[in-house]
Amino acid sequence: MPRIPKAVCAACLVELRIRRTGIMVEMQRKTTTDEGHETIEPYYKIMADIAECPKCRIQLAINFAKEPVVEHWQEGYYLGVASMEVILT
Ligand SMILES: [Zn+2]
């Protein structure tokens, strides 16, 4: 079985390298209030890795876990500190 890359920089055409493993990412989502205002609220926390292009140094979060560590409605959601906060589009 050949080795298949997890991520490739489309600009530099080289394989990304893993820079950090097992970081906690908080996903946030946009919702609209009854008054019509758009707000951003906590959604869930999930583990991922950070990969970096060795040429242009762009960094990507990859290797997301299959399931969240904790969701916003669960007890203890605010105990851990996330390394990144991401707004889902
Ligand atoms: Zn690159």
C-alpha cells in the first residue's frame, strides 16, 4: 500500500508536515435571534492536529476526531480551554 498524504499545499505542491498534535478546537455556529440579530455561540469542542507547509508556512487544522469531546449542552463544557476557536460557515 503506497503512503497517501493527509494534506498537500496546493500552492507549493508539497506535503504538509504535522506541527502540533491533539489540540482542542472549539467550533462555534452562527444563529439568528428572534430580533433578527446574528450571533455566534459555542457549539462543540473537538480534537485536531495542526499541519504546516514547509515552504510557505501556511497552517491548517486537519485530522479532526470522528466525534466531539464535549457539546455545548453537556456539563463541563467550559472547563477546558480551546487552542482555537472556529466559526462554522
Ligand atoms: Zn505552501
